Amino acid sequence: MRKIVTWLKDSAYILPLSPACRMCAQGSKMVVLVTGLCSAKCFYCPLSTKKKQKDRIFANEWELIDEKDIKKLIQEAKYIEAKGAGITGGDPLAVWKRTKNYISILKDNFGSDFHIHLYTCGTINGDKVDELVLAGLDEIRYHPEPMYWSNMNKSPMISSIKKAQKTKVDVALEIPAIPDNEKEMFSLINWADSIGIKWVNLNELEFSETNAKELIKKNYTVKDDISAAVKGSQGSAKNIIDIVSKKDFKVGVHYCSSSFKDGIQLRNRIKRRAKNVAKKYEIITKDGTLLKGIILSKNVSLNKIYSLLIKHFNIKHSDISKNNEKNLIEIAPWILEKISSKLKKQGFECYIIEQYPTADALEVERTPL
């Protein structure tokens, strides 16, 4: 019997485990969405409306202007002190030349030890996998559609998988753990072991803005009031891991929970970014979010507010800044708490906000003073 390792946030695995998964747990993997285009029509695809079937590019939450906008790609990797990158989509093979170029650029800038893995359905440009390996790809994760789980020999990705296995790349499979599909999932893992696949990753199935309608049609529900995860997905994955542990298999199996992605992977990644992007006047919380004060006015320009703060409140330039994009003043929260009552008497709005240290600066909470 093989050992089941209980990991973080309900995740579990049977060795071997992909080095990419260990890096994700550290928050040291940059997510590079090279395109939202994909030929597969998976009913559970969680990709957001702004990305799904759109040829847009993101390095984590930072959108690149186009495929030549390499500066942001490199800078984002530096901000999170990345040790590797996961190239995703859509399907990266839909734009395989762009994908190859990004792999080369990342390897050239960060060295051969910078681990790069890629997700693909392998049905378009699947024959180009050797080109990506030559550029430096370390791991390729194929995503077979559920209709093929019980009969992978009929899958259109077979030729690509066989070609990949002739290279030095680690070949893996990654699928969602669909409730009541345990027989099919086991069949897939059994097949993967028989042909020498390194590992199979099972992701907890989740509701999103784009797949909710289809999941509801299939009578799936959320597992609790605070999660987007599908009820039964985790149970099915754990059952499969338990069954595999009793088999004489060599393939590794990893169950990645929804809470692992949010509570470990994302949290650790934003903490890494926060320490490199936080301004002097911003406070980094234990979760990696940023706290700061903001001042707004409908009638007074940013320049006038800025001058007022410098001259009349004797505030240092390093403790405030103008955010022209959002038309507000950012200021050290401990200073704003002291002067907010006086500013409010002059008609200004004062808040303490909490936001992510990511490129999109997603605001979590706004508290009026």
C-alpha cells in the first residue's frame, strides 16, 4: 500500500508530486495566461468572461498590451520572486509560437532552473510539443475531456502525448474531480499508469461566473455557504486517491482543493508581491493585503489636495501620493486617522482601504473615517 500524504487545506497526494505543485504552495509560480482561446468546450471551464475565448495575455493579474510587452512579464516574475511559471489559457498551443517565445524569454532571464509547466487540451498544434521542450518546457499537463476518460485511446491528444513522452519533458494529466465520475477517473489514472504518465492532478470542481449555468443544469450545488466548490467533488477525489493507494501503480496522484488555491497558493503569492511593491505608507497585513488611507473630493483637484496636505498638515512627500487613475490621494493610514476629522469639515471624504498588492489592485474593504 502506498502512503497518502495529507497536505495543506485538505489537499492530499501520493508520490511522485510535481515540483510545480510544491512551488505553487510557496506562491513562487507566476501564472501566465498566454491566450483565452481554446478549441475544447468543457462544460466546467471556470475562465472569466473577460478572458474566455479572447486572445488576451496576463502575467498573474497584470495584463500585457500584446505579445511584445515583455517588460511586464519579467517585472511580474521579479515582484513575486518567482521560481517558475505555469503557462495556461485557453490553450497555450493555440498560440504555440507565442508560448515558445515566452518559455525562451523566461529561461533566458531567470536561468535553466526556472521551472515551467504548461496546460493544454493537446488537440490543436499538439505536434509542436517538441518545439516547446527544446525552448525549455519542463512539464506538460494534458487536459482530456470527460468523454475520453474511459477510453483514452480514442482521444485526439494521444499522438501529442506519445510525442511528448519521447522528449525529456515530464508528462502529466490534470482534470477536475467530477462527482459521481469515480469509475471514469480511475479508468483514466489506470491508463495513465500503464503508459508511464508521471502524475495525475485532480482539481476540486468549482462554480464560476461562466460555468455556473451548466453546473446547475447538471444538478450540482456548492458544498457550503462560504465556498464556490462543488459538493461531492472532494469526496470523489479522496475516494480515488484511497483506491489508487492500494494498487501497484507508479503514477503520482494529487488532489488540489479549492481552499488550497485560495488559502495557500494565492495567499503566499500575494505576500511575496506585497513586500516588493508596498509603498512606504502602506501597511502589509498578515494575509499580504495592503492597508492605506485615501482622500476624495468631487470639487477639489488632486494637486490642491496634495498641496494642502503638504503645507497645512506638514506631511512628508514620502507619506502621500496622487493616484491620477483613480482620482484620489493615497496617504499613510496612521496619519489619516489623526487628520480625518479636520479634512471632513472641509468637505473631503476619508477612508481606510484594504486591497490586494496585485496589478489590478482589487479592493477588499473600504472603511469610512
